[in-house]
Amino acid sequence: MLEIKGLKLTFQGSSGFEVIHNMNLAIEEGEIVGIVGESGSGKTTAALSVAGLLDRRKVQAEGSILLDGMELLSCSETEYQKIRGRSISMVFQEPLSSLDPLMKIGHQVEEALKLHTNLNRKQRRQAAIGALRSVELSDPELIYEKYPHELSGGMCQRVMLAAAIVTHPRLLIADEPTTALDVSVQAQILSLIRRLSQEYRMSVLFISHDLGVIRMLCDRVAVMRDGYVVEQGRTQDIFEHPAHAYTRTLVAKIQKRNDFLETDRDPVLKLEKVNAFYRNGRNRRQALYDVSFEIRRGEILGLVGESGCGKSTTAKVITGILPDYTGTVERYGVRPQMVFQDPLSSLNPSKNISWLLEEPLRIAGVSKLSRRESVRNILGRVGLSEEHLRRRPAELSGGQRQRVAIAAALIQRPALIVADEPVSALDVTIQTQILDLMLELKRELGLSYLFISHDLGVIYRICDRVMIMREGRIIEQGSVLEIYQHPKESYTKRLASLAGEIQ
Amino acid sequence: MKKGRRFAALLMLISAVLTVALSGCSGDRAGTASEDDISNTPAGLAINVGLAKDLDDSLDPHKTVSAGTKEVLFNVFEGLVKPDSDGNLIPAVAESYVISDDRLTYTFTIREGILFHNGDPVTADDVIYSIKRCAGMLEEEPEALVTAFSVITDVYAEDDRTVVISIASPDLEFLSYLTSAIIPEGYTDQATAPVGTGPFQFVSRSAQENIVLKRFDEYWGEKPEVTDVTFKIITQDTIVTSLRSGAIDLCAHLTPAQAAEVSGQFDIVKGGMNSVYGVYLNNSVEPLNNVEVRRALCHAINVEDIMALVFDGEGTPVGSSMYPAFGKYFCEELTGYYEYDPDKAMQMLADAGYPDGFDLKLTVASNYTQYVETAQVVVEQLRAVGVNAEIEMIDWGTWVSEVYANRNYEATIVDFDASTMTARALLERFTSGYAKNISYFSDEEYDASFAEAISATTDEEQIAAYKRCQEILTEQAANIYLMDMPDMVAIRSDLEGYEFYPIFVVDLSKIHVKAE
Amino acid sequence: MKRYHIYTKAGGILSAVMILLIVVAMFWTPYDATATNSAAKLSPPSLAHLLGTDNLGRDILSRVLEGAGTTLLIAVLTVAMGAVLGILIGAFTGYYGGPLDNILMRICDTITAFPSFLLALAIVSILGSGTYHVVLALGLLFIPSFARIVRGEYARAATQAYVDNAKLMGAGALRIMFVHILPNTKSVLLSAIAIGFNNAVLAEASMSYLGIGVQPPDPSLGRMLSESQTYLLSAPWYAISAGVVIILLILGFTLLGEGLAKESGQNA
Amino acid sequence: MRYFLKKIISLIITLLLVSFLAFLTFQLISGDPVTQMLGTEYTEEMAAHLRAQLGLDDPFPIRYFRWLGGFITGDFGTSYSYNVPVSSLLSDKLPVTGLLSAFSFVLLVSISIPLGIWLAAHEDSIPDKIFTALNQIAMSIPPFFLGIMMTLVFGLMLHLFVPGNYISYQENFGASLAYLLFPAIAIAIPKIAMTVKLFKSSLHAEYRRDYVRTALSRGSTRRRILYSHVLRNAIIPVVTFLALTIPEIVAGSIIIEQVFTVPGLGRLLVSSILNRDYPVVCAIVMLIAALVILMNFLADILYRIIDPRIRIDQEASK
């Protein structure tokens, strides 16, 4: 149905570097083919070239892309417009921002029909409502009239899918559609895509960096790295016995499990019956309901739950940023420090790294010389070098920025670091490096962490004990093995089953 | 999609149509304006007269204060007698008058068939009401509006066309006070819709825009050729532009510089501003209380240079508080009394104990360009003799209350006109007793000769006494008297007939189209 | 990014030239700006008088340079006063919010609602005319606009993670406000200063044009413009030179401000 | 709805503050109206009599509340210099300034929006570069200088209009508009430059947003996307900006009316201030202040209507 033969893409820019080198890929009718790779591997660029969305002035394409025998690369822009939206449709990563905020959902779903068919207004409305129903949205007539900001992330992604399939395209290109969604919602979207593919005999080109998702959905998969397709084949074969070394390292990441430390050293933090409130505009809402737990020295306690369940509020209570709570919070030793999900917003963009690292010491009144001294050895500890000192956060990679954040937290020698989704914004390989760094620091300095995440895979790999939180309550807590093998609460079961598939 | 494009196209269409239509119609509409001179209705002659400052003053003739309002109202109101361009008093509302030998009773006969603008005939009661109102002899309006009328003891009608006024003591100049307007009895809104007996009657007024008059067809005297007059209020800066564009046909009180700008397109009629323009000194303030210092300053000022720079060489120098138009009182010989001699001035200052000069604050109202430019030239001239003068600019409102009413100033530049056509109006100001003696000037001899003047029984006696007053003012160098500023009037080249009066007046009744 | 450099380069050169001319004019001008010369009244631009002479025979080039000096001085001081006080008010109201925020914002709304012209006149007439009183009058008028911009930035910054981090480090509120958050508002501030300067020069020129700003004998471009109208046809160079100098002054500094703002601003 | 109520109350408070400030200002301005009215005929008794008549001797608070009471009931008092009720003066002058401001606002909107769209559509073309340079210059031109130059070129040289010959709208509406075209342009040009600049950058920003890429993926063309998606999103910041320019335009007309001798509120305000005509000035100040506050309020509401994302009763982020 779709055949990519010897595709070569080179950017015209000053350096004129080649992005995609001799790519070959075929997708049969109704088949779901995945492309997996880290950011910068060229997977998105390849997808965009198939959809003809790459700026012809900037990118020069060679080789051929055949759709049912028709050569897409030689199509003129107007010919391509007829194909886009009718035979090829796309779905993107950020559902909310991919919809026009000022246009009703219904009109956006109808847009492809308006462009490619001559159905009248009523017929288009019926088709759109039909599409919304087929993506399992409850009462589509109501949603038709709503605006994007009135829907959740998951619902928006369903709307995107509806808009894509309304013209019954032959090929759907999905670029990381589930990355921004919660685990439970992810599963629903993936099963929806599979059903739509079968129902409309629509083949799907699925792009993702998440091996677990690829494994659940795709029939065949191609692994890409720096513009090359290093390996492709049936998903089962790739995961069971990966041929290429790079694929092996990718797959291996999932199963690795570190040793479980049973420690009973003295507590670093104790929370008793904490009810926390936060102020949103004028009204004051309760976020935590009598939360009690403790963290012992050198222990990594995981905190899992869906977004909005109170994870971040707990972090703020522990670190003292949010003073509005009842119950007791006993902290031992230096004030706990935090590491945030988005390093860019947690590091002051206008200052350079050396200033950022020295600031906590400067506030504590430490002399210039000894400040310099402790900054230098902290750098080594987190794997950064002197030449990073002069740079600003914007001039560093995601991983480096997170290392600086950890260094900034460490420099005050806290007993406990609260890490709020520290790695979820990073690529898999870099995720591993940061997690390894955190484990190293735990072993060497006896540091304890409260590790907050919605990614059960990461929790499974790094935490000793884990707490499951739902709507401000801790519904279950225990060692990781216990929770994963025989969870008590049904909610935990569902979470565990999702995580289980990855294992 | 369609709606979006239509929205933008519509917008573009509106703006295009709007701009084209407007510039189009403005093009032809205004283009012709300068040729056929605005609404020159065949029936008569309509002219636009420029005014630099709005008549923001009551239009009630007895209550108006500012000269600018009086010069316009001259066309609307007439007194029992009215001045002519030579300064004589000619009969107006009164056909004739008899003054008794002891000069204590004045008998006026009202002109036959003279009408107010509202069509009512002028009766003896109207005259009595008007005179009593000015004298403050009416119960409902007690305060005297014309100070000189305090002398009146009785006003009564002998019959329905004769009115007799008797006064307590003889006053040669009393007749000139009877130019104050005769208004209909009991008519209350003179302030906003004036009714008088003059050649033009009031039509309408719009603040900061215009005052519209039209010819009073039943006027008793010679009817003016001009049928419609619109006084347009324009800012001082845009007078020249408005003249050149044809928006106004006649404008008085132009500075010589402004007159020069429009001389090509307009006829320029020259005359005197009829005011005493000078640097008025506060004689009560150190060191101006020393007469030698004041005389030194008089020597330091070069009037010719001021006239050359600020007035394009126009204007007539004066030596004392009198201007040339008052022929019979003006002392020509006082003009050159202090010849320009900076070295002598410095010497006199040194003798007076100020070898290296002194500081002087020159407070000037900022809304008249002549004052501002003269101040800057005076400062230069004073610096040449070591006097460090510094200009302090204030707006007119502040000048009136700070300098004129409270007299807290050192030196100022202003011109004083005569509200009534009497020498008293120019000289009374410097008598010690006068409430608003701007210079704090007081000299017994001056007070004595002034008293002698106002109680004189013969003209010769009065003239001699007034001249004596002027000599004292000059000798004592009460102020640095500069000149009678030139009054330039631009008049459209196809019109003529503008006449200058010895007092602040713009008489439109004699304007007419030049005979080809 | 190159395009923005053009703004900074062009703005930089233009303002440097203007400042140079003005500084020179403080010590030396082709003629004494106030020296009248009845022989050379309203003479057109010539070698002797590059920009011609005015109705009192004064050299327009010298008067324009000195006038530009006064205008520049007033504009810079006004913007400085407006910015400093604006930042103070904006920082506190933005960071803390609450009742203080409401009261100060009400006062700012009052000042903006008030016709600037009348407020300026009031202050000038209370304290007497003069350059520094004009600065005080205009400075007061510029506080609200800066305060509002800075308040918006601080309100947004207060929610950022690096502020929570700073709190964790034990930084006091003042330190957070002026050491941590302030540098991040640089790009917004710079463009606000560029616009502020434009309005300040405009306000000074308009006030002098109406006769209530800088009073003679201090030279002022606004008043020169109002005087030049009488000689518009016979000596247009009088009006044009005063007007063009105002434009160059504004253009130079606004370009510079915008260029710098764009360069330092992350959001292009 | 609660938000509206709160907003309206805060507006009223601001207006009261303005009225107090206006009245207080006149207390402090040097030169009092009585000397102004009596001019050189000033005598002590006359002044005392007049002061009593106008009630100027009463203490400040009494006079303020008496004036405020009158103001609310629509009686703005009588003008000292024209002794006609201030309300009649205003009703005579307001339409002139209103017409001039409205005209220049219409010019502003009808020129800057299409121009902004056209420039965005022809990005980085030669005309685009020229316009950007021109824009930058146009923003730096003081309106009254522009007015003087237009008087010289269009008035005295090309005779497109007769400077100084304003025709009142009652007499001949077309001619009045034809005259007001030039002062309106003088006020509008710098504002047009600013609006075009803002609109262009807003359009560019929106073009880079994700939903444009989605629309492209549906087969829509760049041009069609402009009208159906980008234009509406990009116009939001422009609308609020335009609403906020209205008070500036009115303030701008105060000076432009001097240049073109247009007898509007501006010239009345200037002359009344110089004549210390308290009632007229306070009334005009309140009028302008009310307009400014109204416009801010309108901009706020407009902002909500266009952008459904902000719920009607939620505080809009400044």
C-alpha cells in the first residue's frame, strides 16, 4: 500500500546535512507499522516527508515514496493537497494545542470534508458526529458544539482521531499521539487506533520513543538511529531477539531491575494525618486527605498516581513551600530540596550555572573561595565539567540541565530530595543516566528520595517502596515487588497490569 | 473559509471607498474656496475676521472687561455719544446734547425713530435704566460698573425724548464716559444674546469657534456695506496659515512679522496699538526703589533695536504713559529723554552702589509673542550693562492675579490701553492712592498735578496738568517706557475702509469693496 | 536573529550621533543660541547658518541642538523616574497581589485616566515652570504603564519553579524579587522603556507646543515648532528642522530599545 | 456576573478619585478665576462680590460635594467665562471631538487590519521590508508635527483643504468630514504604524502554532488557513490594543485641534485651563476620564467575548 524506497532527505541550510539516509519501509493494507527511536533519530522527519509537510524550499528529497503505486515525491503542492486529509491523515503529540482554540470541535472535524468532498452542511454534520461516535466519545452532538479548552487531553486526542478518519483515509500517520497522556488513557487510545485500523482497513504509521506502546500496538516495527533504519521486522522478533546492538540496548532498558535494599535506618521524614489545602483564585480547595507515611535514610520511596491526584501538593507540603496544612510533618536535618520535571523552568534562565550553584551558599553566607570549592567538586559528582559553568540553562541539553538541578539541590547537603517527575521529559537513554546518577548518590551519600512519577516502569526500576495515590489519598503502600506482584486495590491492579505488559 | 475572506475584503472595500469619497469631495469643495471667497452671497458682502483669543468674557457691554471683547462689541452697542476715528465724540443714541454753563447738568435729546436690534424703539426709560445700571443706582444691581459715574447725583426724563443727567462736580472728561452702551430696560440675557443699537446685530456664538453678526437693516446711521460678519477664533500660531488659506479676510493686531508673511496676498494697514508698551518696574523693591538705578536702566534699553528685531522697525517710541493717538495730551519731547548709552548706564549703576549690576526677575505672560520676544531682547541688553535679568514665564491667568492684582513681581513687560477715551485712564494708575498702582509709584507733586487735572474747568488747564504728570513720570523713571506698538491689520486686497481709533476698536461699518 | 541586530545597530548609531551632537552643543554651538541678529532674520539654510535663522535672527541649528538637549534630558529623566517607581510598584503588587495590589492599581488607573495634559499643568503651575518640574509632572504620568507591565511579568514569574527553588534555598522575598525575577523581565522592560521614551519626548514636545512645558529662554523643540507655524510658507525650514530632530531623537532610541529587547528576549 | 459588578464598582471608585484629583488640582493651580474674570478692571470690592456670588469662599469640601452632587444630576454648573451652562457648551463641542476621534479610529482600523493581513501574506517580500522601515519611522513622528506638515503641503500648497476654515457638522456634514479628514490622518498615522506592527507579529506567532500544521495535514492551503484559523486568533491582541488606543486618540485630538483650529473639546479644555474656568475643565476632565475607563472596561469585555477560553467571570490575566 505504501512503499518507501531509498529515501534520502538533505536539509538545504548552510551545512546542508543529510537527515535521512537510504530509508526503505513498506506498509501493507490495514497493517500497523511502528517507527521507534530516540529524539533526533529522524523518525518524525520521515513521517512528515510521507505526508509532504516538509518545506520543499528547505528539504531536498531523493528516492521514492509510492502510495498505491503513485509517486508522491514528484507530486506538485496542489496535487499533494488533494492527497493530504483524503488518503493520508495525521495525528500529533500535543492534542490541545493541535486544535484551533477558537473554532468549535465539530467544525474542525468537518474541515477535511469541506476540503475534499462536496457534501452539504447537514451531511457534513452527520458525518462528523458519526466520526465522533466511532472514536467512543459519549454524546457527540454535545461535543460537536464545544471548544477545545473544554475537553480533557484524552478527549482531544479522540477528536483528532475523528478528524483524521472522517474521510476514511488509506493511511494514518500518528506522531507520538499518546506520549502526553496518562497511562490509563494511553491504553484506551492505543486500543481505539487498533479498532479503527481494522474497521476502516486503514494502515497506520506509528511513531514513538516508548517501546512499551510500540509493543502493544504495532504488527511490524523499524528501529531508527541518526537517520538510519538500523533494523526492521515483526514486533515479536525485534523484542524477543533483537539483531542489531542498538536495538538490544533499547529493549534491555525495560527489564533491568536493581537490587532491593531492605533498610530500617532512622526516619528522614515523617508525615502524620496531613490534610493540605491550596488556593485557586478565591476558593480554597482540599488536596490531601490524612496522608501519613515516612521515609527512612537511604531509601527511595515512590509516589505514583495520575495527574491531579495530589502528588505535587505532597511535594510542596514536604518542602514547606505550601504552608496551608493540618497534621504534622517532621523533618530531620537540612530542609529537603526539590528537583522538578521541567529543568528549564526550575533554573533561573537569566543566570549562568556557576551563579545558580553558588546562590544557595551565597545566601547562607559562605565565603567566595569555599563556595567556588564546593561548586567544583559537586560538578564532578553529577558528571558535569568546568566548561559548563559559564553557560546559561538555555545553552545546555535536557540531561545536563537536570544534572545542574540535582547539583543545586545537593550543594546544600539535604538528607532528602523530593524529585517531582525528574525524568519524564527526557529521552530514554538520558533517563537511564539520570536514574543511575540518583542511585549512585543514594549509595554514596545515604541520600533518600521521594520519587514522584506517573511512569510505573521508572518507579519499578528505581524505588524500594512505593505509594499509590488517588484523589489525595494514599490507597496502598508497600515494597515495589509486593505491589507489582499482588496489588490489593483494583485501581493499583489496573496500573500494575499496564506496567506488567512492559516487563 | 469563505466568511474569513469576505470579512477582510469588506474591510478593504470600506476603507478604499471612504478615503476616495472624502478626498474627492474635499478636493472640489475646497479647491474653489480660495477663488470665489466663500459664501459671497450676491445679496451682500460677507467677511471673516480673525480673532487670536476667544471673547471668553461676558458679552454684557457694562460688564465686559477684556479689550478683545470691547473691540467687537463696538459694532453692536452705542452710547448716548460715540467716538469717531479722530477721537472726537459724535452724537449717537442722543441726537444732540446741551451742557450747562456750570457743567453740572447734561441734557440729551434721544434721536427720532432710533430702534434696538429687537425692533423696540429706544425710550427715555431705556437710557435712564442704562445710565443708572452703570452708576450702580439700581436696587437689584447695586455695584457701580463705571467708577467715573459715582459723580452722578440724578438722572431723570424731562419728556419722553429728553434725559437730564446732573453731576456733583464738574468734570471735563465726563462726556467721554457717556459712550457706555444704551441697552433695553429689563432685558436680562445681555451676557449671552446682546441687544443694542449699533450698525451690526448679534446672531450667534459658539465657544472657541466663532461669533456671528449681521447688518442691522433699521440702523439709524449710514448702513454698512458688509452684510455678514463671522469673527473666527483661531490660535495665535495659525493666524498666518488661516490668512494665506483664505479662511479669514481681515485680521487686526498682527505682529509686524506676521504682517510681513501675508503682505503679498493682503493689504496691510498700519496704525498704533493705542497702548503704552513698557518694562514696568516695581518701585517698592530693592534696588528699583532707587531712582538713579531706574534712570540707569532707562539708558540701558535701546528702543530702536527692540523695534527693529521684534516689530520689523515699526511702532512709535513713547517717553511716558501716553500714546500719540491722544494728540492733545501727547508730549513729543519726552520720547528721547533717556538716550541709549550703556556706558553711562553702567556708570550710573556704579555710582548708585551696584558696580557689578544686580539680579532682576522679569515676569512675563507667555500668551503674547510680542511680550516673549521683547523680554528676550531686553535680557540681552541688560546683560550688556551687567544686570543679570532672568525671564520667568507664566500664563495670563497667573499674570493677572500674581503681578497685576497682588503686585508680587520685580519687573514685567505689558501694555496698558485706555478703557475710556480719557487721559485719566492712562495716568490715574500712578497716583499713590490708586488700588492697582502697578509700579507702587508715589510722588506728591504727581498726585497734586493729577488732582489739578481732573478738577480743571478749562481744556488748556487740564492739558497742562496732564502733561506735567507725564513729565514727572519720565523724570522719576517710574517705568522704562518703550513705545506704542504697531497695530498691523491685514485686509483682503479687494476691500478697503479700515480706520484706526484712539481706543481698542475694530470698526467694520466702514469696510467696503474697492471701487474698480 | 540577524534582523534584530539591524535594529540595534541602526538605533545605536543614530542615538550615538544625536547624543554626541547634544553633548557638543552643551559646550560649543555654531552661534550663541540666544544671540539675536536683526540683519539675518528668517534667512534660508546657507553655509553660514546650516539650518537657516528664525524670526529673531537666531541660528536654528544651535537652538535645535540645545532644544534637543533639553528634550533628551527631560525624556531620559522621565523614563528613569517612571521605570524605577514603576518597577517598585509593579514588583510588589505582582509578587504579593492582595489588597495592596488593588489599592495601587486603582491609583494607577486614576493617573492613566487623568488627561496627562491637565496633571502636568497642575504640577508645573504649583511648583512653577521649569525643566525639572516638567520631569516631575511627566515622570508621575509614566509610572502606571511601567507598573502594569512589571506587575504582569512578576505575577507570571511568581508561579515559575525557579521561584519555589529560590524559596527553598532560603532567599528572602526582596532578594527573590530583585535578584532572581527582575533580570528575567529585561526584554519586556527594554521594549517598555523604548516605548516610554517615545511617549516622553512626545509629551514634552506637546506640552511645550501648548506653551506650558519648558519656558523660554530655555530652548525647546516643541515651542520652536509652535513659533515656526507663523513662518510656515516663507520659512518652512524652521518647522522642518525642529520636527525632524524630534523624529530622529525618538527613532534612534526606540530602535535601540526594541533591538536590545528582541535580542535579550527569548520569545522573539 | 459577580465579576462585572466588582469591575463596575472599581470603575466608579476610580472615577470618584479622578473627580477629587481634578477639583484638588484647581485648588492648587495659581491664579484664581475671579482675578481672571475681572482682568485689569480688578478692584477689591468687585472681586469679593463675585467670589461670594460664585460661592468660592466656602471651604473646599463643601464646594467639592456641591459640585459632585450637581455633576451626578447632570448639572455641571455654569462656565465662568462664557456664563452659559457647562452642559450646553459640552453638548456643542463633544460631537466635534467625537467626530474627529471616531473618524481617525475608523481610518486606523480600516487601514491597519487589511495592511497587516497583506503584509503577513507577503512575508519578507520587498514591500514588506519597506513597510517595516516606514512603520518604524511613522511611529516616531509626533502627531502635531505631522499636522503642521500636512497643513503646509495639503493645505497651503495643494489646496486639498482650507486650513483654519472648519465647517461645523450642523451646517454641512460632508464638508465638515472633508476638513476633519486631515487632522484625523495626522492622529491616526502613528497609531496605524503601531497596530500594523503588533498585528503582523501576532500573525507570525500564530502561523507557527501547532493547529496550523494540523490544518495543513488536512489538505488546507496556507492562504485558506490564514482566513479560517489564523486571522481570528491573531486579532485578539489587536482588538484589545485598539480599544486602548481610543483614549489616546481623544487625548491626541487636544493638541491636533490647536494645529487645525478645530473648535472641539481639546481647544475648549486648553483655553478653559488658561482662563481658570473650573466648571468647564472639571467637566471635560471627567468626560475624558470616563471615556478612558469605559474603553478599558470595553476592551476587557471584548477580550472575553472573542476568546471563549476565558470564562466570563474569571479575572483576565493582564
